[in-house]
Amino acid sequence: AAPAVVLLTASEGIFRGFGDVITPWKVSLVVAGLNLVLDPFCMFRKQTGMGMMGLGMGIKGAAVATSFSQLCGALLYGSLLLR
């Protein structure tokens, strides 16, 4: 997760340095939204009418969800920077 965080921070600075504050805002919104959805899914496990839902990993699930969200954000920034 550390390389993803470094890439996120550096990319945000690059875009802001060029005067573009909208792109980092959009990427941050995607990362936060993805983390918001994945956190409870990875942390909790619940019986539903369709079977078990969620992974039930507890605090480890929160770490996995956050790392995955940050990695997605880093990949998104990478694709935007290469355009």
C-alpha cells in the first residue's frame, strides 16, 4: 500500500501544480467512495436471503479495503498522467 500512497500524493501534487484541482478531487471522490462501499463488505459477514454476504475479516478487512481503494486510485492517476 505504501507505493500506492506515494503515487497518490505525488500525482495529486502534480495535477495541483499545473492548476488542475478538479481531477484530484474526482480521484479522491472515487477512492473514498470505493473505500466506503468495500469497508463494511470486507469487515462484516451477514446472513441474507441470498446466503452469506460479506467477508467477515474484521479490522483486516478494513485494511484490505483501504489498500485496494488506494491502489485503484494510484492506477487511475497513472492512466491520467500517461494521457
